[in-house]
Amino acid sequence: MKRYLLPISIFAAFLSLFALLFVGLNIDTKHVRSPLIGKPAPAFSAPRLLDDTRKISNRDFAGHIVVLNIWASWCTTCYLEHPFLMKLAQNKQIRLYGLNYKDTRFAAKKMLKDKGNPYYAVAFDPSGDIGIAYGITAVPETFIIDKQGIIRFKHFGAITLKVWNEKMLPLIQKLNR
Amino acid sequence: MVRAKLLFVLLILTSTLLHAKQATPEQKKLCSAIVNAAHKFPDAGQEKQFRSILKITRCVKCPNQSLESSQAGLANDLRVRICLSVLGNLTNQQIIDDLVQHYGDYILYDPRFTPSNYLLWLAPVVLLLFGLVILFINIKAKAQAKEAIDRIDPDQARKLEKLLAKNDEEHGT
């Protein structure tokens, strides 16, 4: 028995190495965990998209569970996501804020007029500086920010029903307790 | 802990303000010209600093390109941000910290020594130690076996060697 010990342990070592590499194949290397999770939402202050006389800042988030959706009228995936956001707007547990990223006021307003406006308020970020502060890589992206203003979750791309049901909704219910 | 958290909040606030507020329209104009290769930094040292940072940072949108070579819109915006930091006389470390704060270590090509990649950094050392331990155990076992053979009388030793040789043949070790 003892003389099988070495070959078996070498085989086991190789097997675990293969398992490790196999798991590595399925890791999403493009959408890595945001370093902002668990940290305060980056501070910003921007004009509102629909009313440029008024400002909106991260301080407006305080006391609410905020779903912050980053979008643009030039982003085709945002159109796909839009009907879901319209439904989300009915949810009383959250406040759905928008961050309009690198867009023109005209095109962004037109999209909301044509398709409907799901947002409680939209911050207008034509330069993309706020987007960079939030570490975005592409639109759409969505954050969940708790009542204390801490970022708790980030989703890359359009929100799917699966992500909503399995991750976002349970988190929101937990934060609301 | 609370103090560390407070410090962090302050850090985020100040760094965000630094970028949003301190850049003058002239600086922004200069940086967009620099990024579009229409202009160079007035200061050669700053030019060098700017280029060196672009080489070691990843375009988060297209991970196999550095910020220096990527044509993505976001890469352009990040180049402008770095350019403004350089004009604002930030050190390399400050500029890199700013990028990491928003995009994580992912934006760096050179992995840093942080808890999430201790395994990556320490695996070679651990494996080497593991090998050394096995080597040591083997050497010791062999030496002990030899000592045992040396201790028995010549007759028995010859018998034993014969047995061992036979054993080796059978098992091919």
C-alpha cells in the first residue's frame, strides 16, 4: 500500500491542478468584481437631464435603496433593458436613478420621451467623468446602493430576469429589512 | 477602523474633487490635444511620465491592449484623466492609486501583492518548499536504509542485497 502512496499523491496533485485550470476557464475575466463594492458611492454633482436648472448628487441617494442605472441613447443594449426598467420603476422598495453617460441632452431626452421614463431622476454626464468615477467599462451597468450610501452590488450589461431574481431582488429585500 | 474608514471617504472625496474641480478648461483642452497626438506636454519629463503610465495600464474595455494602444472611447477618456493628473503634478503612485480606486487592480498589468493574489505570488515558494521537504525525506530514508545494511554482518548483507535485487526486478523500481 505504501508504495502506491507517491504515485497516487502525484496523480491527485495533477488532478487538482487540472481542476483549478478548468475552473479558471470559466471565470469571467472581463467583468471583474468592482473595487467600489462595500465602499461609499463616489461623490458627484451633476445637472439633471430633464431639468438643467436643478442638480443631483450622491447625497440625494441617502436614506433610500438606490438602483443606479448607467445608460445612453446610443447604447443598443439599453433599449433592450428599457422595458424591464419600466417595470422596475413600479417597485416601491427602491429608487431607480439614472446616469446618462456621454450622451447629448437632445438624444437622451428623446429616448425617454419615445420609450418612457423609468427614472426617479437622471444625472447628466456628457463628459463621462462620473462614469469613470464609478469605474464603468461599458453601458449599461447597474449599481445597488444601500441606505447608508454604500455600494453593495454591480451588474454589467442589461439586467436579466435571472440576475434580478437570484441576486438583485434578494439583496434589496435584505437591505430593506 | 472607523478612523480608517473616515480617511477612505475623505480620500475618495478629495480625489474626485481633484479631478472634477482642479482641471482648468485650458488643461482639458491641452489634454485632449495631447491624447489625440496633436500636441505634446510642454514639459519633457511630464511627457515621459504620461507615456510610462499608459504602458503599464490596461484598457478595461479591451483587456489585451494597454491604455497606450487602445482605440476605445473609454481608453481615450482614461488617457485624458491621466494627462490631467500629470498636469496636476501628481506622482506616478498617486495617479495609479486613483485608477485602481475606481477600476481595481485589474487596470494594472503588473499584479500587486494584495490578499486576493497572495496565492499567485506565494505558490512558487510553497511548491519549492514542498519539493525540498520531499527531497529531504527521501534522502534521509535512503541514508537510514544504507546505515541498516552497514550494520548487519557480511553474510546477511549479501543475502539481503540478493533479495533486494530480486524485489527490484519484480517491481521494476
